[in-house]
Amino acid sequence: MNLVRAELERLSARRFVQLMLVLLVLAFAVTAATTLAGSHKPSVSELNSARAQAAEARRDLEATHQECLARQDGTLQSDTDRYFPSDCSDIDPIRQDRLPIAADFLPGVFSFAEQAEPLLYFLIAFLVLFGFLVGASYIGADLNSGGVVNLLLWRPRRLTVLATKLGTLLGTVLVLALLASLAYLGTFWVIGQTAGLPGRLDGDFWSSLGAVHGRGLVLVLLASALGFAIATLGRHTSAALGAFAAYAVVWELGARLVLEIVDARKSDLFMLSSHTGAWLNGGARFYDEQLCRGDNYGSYCEGFYTLPWLPALLVLLGLTGGLTAAAFAVFRRRDLI
Amino acid sequence: MSAVIEIEGLRKTFRSLRSGRRVAVDGFDLLVEAGQVHGFLGPNGSGKTTTLRALLGLVSADSGRMTVLGEPSPELLPRVAGQVGAIVESPQFFGNFTGYRTLRLLARAGGVPVSRVDEVLDLVGLHDRGDERVKGYSLGMKQRLAVASALLKDPRLLILDEPANGLDPAGIREMRDLMRSLAANGVTVLVSSHILGEIQLICDHVTIISRGRRVATGRVDEVLAGHDRHEFLVRVAEPERAVELLHAAELTAAVDGGALVVSGVSDPTAISRVLGEQGLWVGELTPLRPDLESVFLELTGAYEHPSVPRQVGDSSLPQGEAVIDLDRGVDA
């Protein structure tokens, strides 16, 4: 417990952590201020007009779908050049992710229900970056400056010291992420209530937002552990930054290009970005024209394939867990000079 | 006396792709007994710091046996870590923390009462500067803080690697007094230093390491006596004639500047008798005792070719690689 308290004090005293927190608050303040400045409470007439436009848009969708079905049945002959898909269910309003609502027709009005999720994605992205950089610098700077040696002279139990550092890091990042999310979403909720529209905040909305938030927090913790593990393996903060940059350039860009050239199938499955997206969104759908070649000749082929969230999570957990285990194994025997 | 530190046959080799294999410590032995202030000397790159790091579990030894306060190290070092204060090279501290906060953090991590922080700040002379940030400290003040961190635990064994680094003359003297007072209170001290005069003043025992091997160990006065060539500085009116007279009496003598250096003489009265009988009256007769610096340089071969820049790690072992152990005799 003493060690945890001491580590907590060390972590919070780090200039880099403080700088990242200032940046978080700054980004948060700028986003909130611009949202507030660009939004207003809609008047009754604006609302009525928007509702009417939304209703009309929904009717249009329904009419288009019906027209498509009628043309397919042959009950309607039309000489227009309007495009209709071969499968009318593609434009069936019931199958759409969302239907037009009044908020879509209220320019300059912030709608919390509509904007909360994209805003949350932005926060998660920042927290992932925060976790990775803070995780890497926390151990990297300590290893490089001799801080770890200092600590080991007091507590000559390497695994305990490293585990305490990792635990303190993850705990701190989690608490910070929770507090930041609460303050962030709370502020935009207030903006929605006072200078915009709250939107439809029903159970579905909160459960969907909660799911994204929960998955985002897991991602933040994984990124923190990953930064910590790579910096431990490489003894420097820069090892983690270098590994990240090298992976992004060599694999996500270079290997993706090579895989496309050699016509590899489902190449997105080899990319961590795909797994990250699949986990965060509860699954991901990718297009691959290779799927429609050869075997499927003559039959209908969509060319899409899905990456469910569970295998994506397992890949992310496996990578982070493997690197963390390697970091502990190496640190246990490493010469600290 | 009981052994506080025992090292037998310690061997450590570093391997790297760039510089290949380098033997840092090669079968090194060390024995520090309770109550000693033990100096640990060696040229740069001779393996001092590697030895201390291995002892404290910071580097893993290839082979050898080590114990600290009776417990095998590094396996059971945690059992006695609370009684061992150590600084290895110059420890780094958070620049943004004050000296007080730095020590409080370590005290917390080690389960030491925070009230001890003020005591050690006072001991190392930082009492009035404890509220200042470490980044504003001079090198000497940082070194004092490092020593304070080692003293926090109220240790039974203190291991100090170059504690006088960066200290001004007054600071060196204070450090010397501090170590003496700790030793008087029963603390065993192992101190490595390049300031050989200090070691000679502070330490009662010494071990000298060269190229990873022990080349001398024992009480400081005995190590010095072992290298006494029984030389005397003699001042007379006619040095050239004096040399001839001494040679005639089968004594070895040479003119050095305006004086004579006579060597291999166990009884200095022989010199005054030989010269006095021929009417040459001795104006000065001073025994030339070796100091730790000359013994160190001789044993480590660190000053063999004054005109050639010496490279780190360029030290030597005695002829036949003999180890002078004044407690146990000479091991060939």
C-alpha cells in the first residue's frame, strides 16, 4: 500500500502527465466553447418546421421503397431514369440505421442525442493517446533516469515494483478516464439542455452510449498497458513511440499496400486498426473484391466480410498480454546499469 | 567479527552485439566485517560499480556467491533490504520535487517513519535547503541528498559508491566526519571512491580491484606496510660523495634532486653511521612511507606510462596475478 501511494505521488508529479491533462482540459474547453457558440435554443417555429421536414423525408423514403417494390413486381411502369437497387430491402426504411429526425433539419442547433457518440469517440481517441504516452513515459523515464534503480534499492523485488507501477498506472488512467468522460458528457448534456436540443435520450440511447464508453475504457487501458510494456522492453519512452510509428508506417501502410498488390484475401484482418475499430464499434464490416473472384463466379457476391468484436478483443488482449508478460519476464532478469 | 558482506568468486560478463563480450568482474572476492569502514578502490572500468550492483541485485552475476548481513543475495536480499542503505553511482531524483518530498516518497515506499526525513536532512547538512526543488541543487547537494536517502532506513550497513562526487572540500570533510560518526555508532560502511587520500583517512580496511579481480585487501596500514620499500630521504652537504660512501657500505642510494634516496634499509641509523664516520653530517633523514595512492597506482598499473594517455579499463594485475591478502597471506 505504501508503494502504491508513493507511485501515485510519482505519477501525478510527472510534468508530462500534467501537460497531457492540461491538453485534455484545453481540447475539452475548446470543443465545448465552439459548440456553445455555434448552437442556439430552437424556437417553436424552427422546431415545427424541422419536424415537418423530417416527416416528409421519412415519407419520401417510404415512397421510394414502395416504388422500388412496385417496379420489381411489375405493377408499376415508369419511364424515369431513377435508380433503384436490385434488392429493394436495401432501401427499406425499417432496415436503415437511422431515419431522418427533426434535429437533422435544425442547422446551428446542437443535439446531445445526435452528437454524444461522435464526441465520445473523440474523447476515447484522446484518452487512448494519453494512456499510451503516459504509460510509456512513466516507466521509460524512470528506467532511463535511474529512478527504478533507486526504488529497487528500497524494495529489491522487481516483479512487485513493476506490477505496482503498472497497477498504479492503470488505476490512475481508469479513474481519470471516468472523471473526464463524466465531465465531458455532462457538459455537453448541459449545453444540449440549455443552448440546443437534448434529443431523444431513452434507454436505447444510454445503453448504446454506455456500451461505446465501456469498450472505449477497455481500449484506453489496453493502450496504457501497451505503452508501458513496450517502453519497459525498450528501456526508453522513445521505444514505445518508435514502435508505434514503425508499426503504423511499415505495417498499416506498407504491408497493406503489399497485401493489396499480391491480392491477399481479407487483408484488413491483419491490421490492428481493424481490430480496434471492430472492438470499439461492436464489430466491423470490410469490403474485399477478392472474395468475389474465382469460386463465386456466376453467383451473387456482395464482397463484404465481418470482423466481430470478440475475436477483435481477443487479438488486442493477446497482443497486450503477450507484450506485458514479455516485459515482466525481461525486467525480472535484466541488468540495470 | 561477523561478516556483513561476503563475496566469493563473483563473475560477470556483459555481452552486446556492438562491443562483443566484456568481462567486468572475474572471480572477485570481498569480505567486509561488522564495524569496518571498508574502502573499495579500483581504476575506472575495473568492476567496482558492477560488483556493488551485483551485490544489490541490480545486475545478475554469472557465477559466485554473495551474502549481505548473512542472507544470500540477491535471492533473500529483500529480507535485509530494510537494514541496507545504498547509493550506486549518482542517483537521479525528480527535479520538480523538493529534497524533503523526495525523501518522504522514499520513506513511504520503504515503510520508514516520515519523521526520519528531517533527521537525515539535518545529518547531511540540507536541513535549511530541504524545501527547495532538487533541480536547483548543485552536484554536491544532490550527492548529500543521495547519502540522506541511504541513511533514511537507519541502516546497519551503508554502501556508498563515490559519495564525495561533486562535494567541495568542506563537504568532503563533513562526509568524512559523518562516516566516522556512523562507524562509531556501529554502522558498517563500504565506500568506493577515487579520492584515495580520503579513503586513507576514513577507512580502516581496504580492498583494491583491478580488471575485475582483487589485487589487495586487508587493514589499510598493513596494505601500506606491505608496499613499504624502506626508503629514506637524506639531505647532506655532498650528495655525490655520500652516494659513493653508501654504495661502498653496500646500501642502495641515488641522488634525487638535491637529496638522496636510500632504499632497502631497515634501520636508518646505518645511514647516519656510515655518513657520520666519514664526516658527512645528515641534515635530514625522513622515512618515505607509501601512501594509498602510490600503492593503488602500483597495484593497478594505472601510471606505468605517464606520457601515454591511459584508456578506461587499462589497469593491470600483479606479476603472476598474485593477490595480496594481508589477512590470509599471498595467493598466487
